[in-house]
Amino acid sequence: MGSRVELFAAIRRDARVEEISIRELARRHGVHRRTVRHALASAEPAPRKAPTRSAPRLDPFKDAIDGMLRADLDAPRKQRHTATRILARLVDEQAATGLSYSTVRDYVRVRRAQIDLEGGRRLEAFIAQHHGPGEEAEVDFGEVWVVLGGVRTKCYMFVLWLSHSGKAIHRVYPTQAQEAFLQGHIEAFDAIGGIPTKHIKYDNLTSAVTAVIHGPGRARNENDRWVLFRSHYGFDAFYCQSGIEGAHEKGGVEGAVGWFRRNHLVPMPEVDSLDQLNEQIKAWEAADEDRRISGRLNTIGHDFTAEQPLLRPLPMEVFEPGLVLNPRVDRSSMISVRMV
């Protein structure tokens, strides 16, 4: 069957050449007489109207969805609602039933653009890789916003992600300074009950790296206290290349930061202290073990159960993450402090 334009051309040609009736044209071309009249009136068919699909089950929840999207106007970019998160909140908070993801997604796509326009404003991917159990992990910090004691506060979430199982440990700190960096490792190692046997991947964080040595290879000048920490726990650091060249090298933990932030920290959590938030995070981590990462056969918990016994055992003594301060007094009685 030809296009609608070709159909209109045939109708107009037959009417012009044979001068036959509208009824006969409709019978010959197998169309309604209304279509014949349209063809005779214009050679160009009118554009098809996209069907307007009603979603009566969504109607009672549209105001709630609009409220979430309007709240996103003032939320950090990486902590705005996705359609999945909106659907989860409707089920949990509004007792919604019978809603499909596609229905919510289609409504959110249209309304988000409209609300963004009204508000005057207008991704994240990682490469899945396979790694031996217990061998590798990746570490990163991600910004998060928390309503802390009633005040909206910018904090930093330390994440250690096991490459084989996808098991992730998250802890939120007020800074991403070296003390928080080391404390995050200590809590993560305690939570997983061991240490990766091969290496842990990092960006060139200032808590670990004092200088990147340019040229072939991955040579770095490392912070002395960081070297001491690694020696204490017995693991190697793998530093990703700077810039675009290293963008794919630790996509696992970057994806984990984004997933956790979207699914557990939207809307912004309201807590009295970061200790309270971190206790809640532990419960979320336990629940997330039942999740299956896209493209993987087993759940996180299933693969972590097999991976955990292959980790290197923890040392008997715990490393003190606090900064070591060495005050010095010069001849002018000026005190300087060197941090190791």
C-alpha cells in the first residue's frame, strides 16, 4: 500500500480524468467518502493527530507528582526525582496501586519540561566490567545535600564499591578531607569484613596524591600518611588517568554514587546528625543486597556472599585516621604546624 500522499494523488487524478462521483471514488480506492472530499480539497493530507491517551488511574496523583517536580527546581541537580523514584514515592506515601512505570514516565517527561519552563530554568553512564571476586574495589566521593538540624547543608558521601559483586558502602561526612577519606576506608573495610587483594581504584584525590607525574605510566607522588595507611592495611592503589582518558576506568563507583543518591537521598533527608543518617544508610545498604544490577545474573547479596571469604583479612590494629600535627616554633616565636 502506498503512502497517503500517493492515495490523495490517485483520487485527484481519477476525479480529474474520469469525472466520477465521490461515491465511486470511495468504492474504487477503498476509503471513506470523507477521505475523498479531503483529497479533492487539498493534495496534501492533514497531519495525523497523535492519540491523546487518558490515564484515569494517574489523575488522583498528578498534584503530588507536580509537587515533587516543583520541589526539584530548588534541589541539587543530582538529587532530583526520576520517574522510578516518583513511582516508588507514590506507592509508599500515597498508597497508589495499579500505576505502571510507563504511565508515570510519560507524564513526568511532559510535566517536567513545563514546570522547568515555568520556573525559568532548563548522564551518567558507566562501562560494566568483570572482575575476580575479592580482587578489586573502586572509591569516590560524591556531593550530597542534607537538611541537617533544619539547615540545608552540603556534605560528601564516601563510597567504596566492590567491582565483582557491586556491594557498596556509603558514609556521609561534613568534608572530603583526608581524615574523612581514611575514616571512610576504615568503616568500609569493617563493613565488608576484609580488604581487596589486588587494588583499589581512585581519581587523583588530594588526600592521596600530592602530584601527578606526567608521562607514560601512572606514577604519582603520594601523601606520606596515605602511604602509611595503605601499608597498614596491605593494599595497592590504582590511579586512573586524568581527563577523558580515564573516564571509563572507575565507572562502577560513579554509577553507584548516582544510583544511591537518586534512590535513597531524594528528597533530601532530614536528620538531626550525620550519625543518624549513616545509621539509616546501613539499613538501606542491607536492603540493597536484594537488588540485581542491570546486566548481572545474580543479586548483589548473592555475589557478595561468594566474594567476602576471598577478601584479605583485616589487620589486628585499627589505624587512627586523625591528622598528626607537628608544631614548630621559630626564632621569632612564630608557631607553624606541619600536617603529616
